[in-house]
Amino acid sequence: MVDNSKNIIPHSHAVKLKDRIAKNGYNPCLIWFTGLSGSGKSTLASELETHFFNLGYNTYILDGDNIRSGLNNDLDFSPESRKENIRRIAEVSKLFIDAGVLVLTAFISPFEKDRQFAKELVGEKKFFQVFVNCPLEICEQRDVKGLYKKARVGEIKNFTGIDSPFEPPTNPDLVVDTSRDTLEICLNQLISELEPRIKV
């Protein structure tokens, strides 16, 4: 790969993040949902986005399957591709934050070092990690996309929880248990934690 870093000089634009914060009246950040397939990440992200959107915030969801059908459709599910998948998402999220958008991501993101990379890239104060905790057996019972069934018979390789590991976050900002609590309870927990952080 050719190293062009010496020839790249980022442009400093007149409108800064502080200007967007002053205009919008809130602090944009990255809300990172992590957990097993079927744990409820996308459902929670969608409900939370609706809440903040209705309050007038600029919001956007980056969802695993949606991103892999476009931006990251050249990646497989090998450890190397998983790492690159998260790297690209973190970089895109950083751009959205700079644009003044409240970003919500719903990715299994099974490896702690990759989640830590995303946190360091956007900055600790702009990163809020939500561990959507749901036991494998419950996620497999739900199997809303039929992926666990395919993984069990070998049709899908490197499937998280079956033949690829999931490393639970060591220090998430919030843990919600979707096997125990209702969607409403989990959503209220999220709102209670996030609203004070986002308000200017």
C-alpha cells in the first residue's frame, strides 16, 4: 500500500464543532450499542433515536446490516474484516459528530480492543457505550433473522456466540438487560443517563 500521508494536508474549515453546538443547543456524541445478535441493539437504537429526533436533535443510526450492504460490503466476518468494519464505522461516526449529529450505532462489535479504538478516536467525552446484555440462549430463542439456526448447521462461519467469541465490555457506560427488562424500562434508563450529558 502506498503511503500518501506526507502529501495530505487537512483543511481547516471556518465552521467549527463549537459553532454547531451553539446553534443546535446540544452536545453531539456517539452512542455505541454492543451485544449479541438478537439482543435488541437495533430496536433500542431506533426507539432512542425517535425520542431525541422528536426533541429536535439531528440524529442518525449506523446499523450493522445496513452498513455491510453498502459502505462495508467488501468485508467478510474474519477477525481482520471485523476490525476494519469497526474502524470505518468509528471514522464515519467521528465525521457525523463533527457535523453536529447525535450518532447511534448498533453493531455486535465483539472485541474490546475495537470498541476501545472507537472510543479513543472520537474522544472519551463524546463516546457512550451501551452493553445490551442478553444471554446467548435467549438471543438464540428469538433468532429473529434465522442466523443462529444457519450458524448451528454450519451455513454461516465465524458467527459471534457460536464459533466466534464475544468479549463483554469491561467498563460500559450503561448495561441494559433485555432478557429481564421491558423495552420501555431499558429506554428510560438510556434517556436518564444520556439527557444530562447531551444538554449544553
